[in-house]
Amino acid sequence: MKDDSELVDAVRGGDLEAFDELMRRYERLVYRVAVSFVSTPENAFDVTQTVFLKAFRGLGSFRSEANIKTWLLRITHNESVNWLRSVKSKEDTHEPVEALADVLPGKGSQETDLLARERSEQLERAMGRLNERYRLAVVLRYFQGLDIAEISAVLGCSEGVTKNILFRSVRTLRESLSQMA
């Protein structure tokens, strides 16, 4: 099994199957990040397709010492923001949190399901209040499990700044959620 840099080199050499392998490795991650910004799974799918099209076209300028995963996530963020800017109606700018975390209400009682759904909706509204950069940091850290170094690379800032962004994001989410309670 080839590592990412070998696949990138193979794609640059004209191997389309190598690009297919890169897509298989990262399409779920790209989709999950996109769905945290755009309103529907269909829109996230469109953003994901655009990301991989831009990645394919831009592999010639990709610096081999960089991390392909981080590069794809930067493209994903930029394309998601572009999509948001192109949308005239800002009624619902992201998918419910259940889609992000792959968490669905349990098969418990109706009351339990209702409470879980209400908490998810509150978290969704609170996430919607975060600015794009803060929301991206939260999604990458808490929903996708990326480490601080990877998030820093995606955001284009130091690890200290990333930690500060995450701290402020969580504090803002807590404040928003406490006001909703």
C-alpha cells in the first residue's frame, strides 16, 4: 500500500488510479467537514466534488513536503466558505449536528429521543453562531478527531493560536448553550 506522497507522485505521472485511492482515503473526511458548513448533504456532496476537482487540477503546484490531508482540508474550508457566500438565504447554514457526529437518538423512550433531539438542535444553533474559523476548528478537533498540529496547518496558524481558538470556541459554545437552557 502506497503512502500519500507516493500516490501524489503517481498522479503527477498520469496514474488516475492513484488519484482514486487518494479520494477513497479522504472523501469521508472532506464530506464531513463540508457538511458542517453547508445546509444539506447534497450541497456537501457538491462541495466535496469541487474540492477533489480542484485538488486534481492543483496537484502540480502541491508542495510534496506538505501534508495532502491538510491541503485537502484547506481546500474544503475555502470551498465551503465560497458556497456559503454564494447562498442568498442564510436561514440554515449547516447540517444538523447529528450528521457531523454520526450520532442519532437512541431507540429509547419518546421522551429520551425528544430530549436528545432538543440538545442536538441547541448545539447546532450554538455552532451556527461561531465564526467560520472557530467552527472549523471545533469540527476538526471534536467531530473529526484531528490533533492540534493538523488543525494548525489547516487554519494556517501556530499551535498556540489554534489552542486559543479552540478554548474561545468552547467557551462561546458553553455560554450559548447556558443561555438556551
